[in-house]
Amino acid sequence: MSATLSTFLGLFFKAGAVAIIFNEVRGVILAVPVLYAMYESGGSAMAIWLGFCSLAGIALSVIVPIFAARKLERYAQAKLAKRTAATA
């Protein structure tokens, strides 16, 4: 049972790693129009502030899933270690 769970978790985390890579690419794609708009506006204070807010939102949407995946992985490993210790 634990071997099946371990295999499933391994595949799940590999799929998660691929999803995180796609999320990083998505973040870069979303940042390009913001940077271009800041360039076109001439660098006014309002454009820089709006650009900063947009880029911060994009960064959060990219960084938060990475931390969530790490936390979930630690939780799953602790749960698996607890289960194997109980059956041993």
C-alpha cells in the first residue's frame, strides 16, 4: 500500500513541477505587456505605480504555488514517514 502511495505521490509531484514551470512561463508572458506599457507611457509616476502593482500581483501568482507545493510535499512526507513507522 505504501509503495503505491509513494509512486502516486512521486508522479503527483513531478506533474506539479511541470505545472510550476508552466506557471513561471505564464508569469513572464504576463509581465511583458506591463513593462512595455511602462516604457510607452514615458515612465510617469502613475504608470510606474500601476506597473509595480501589476508585476507584484503576477509575482504572487507565480511564487505562492511554489511555497504551497513545498509545504504539501513536506506534509505528505511526514504523513508517509508516520505511516511507515506505525506499520514497522
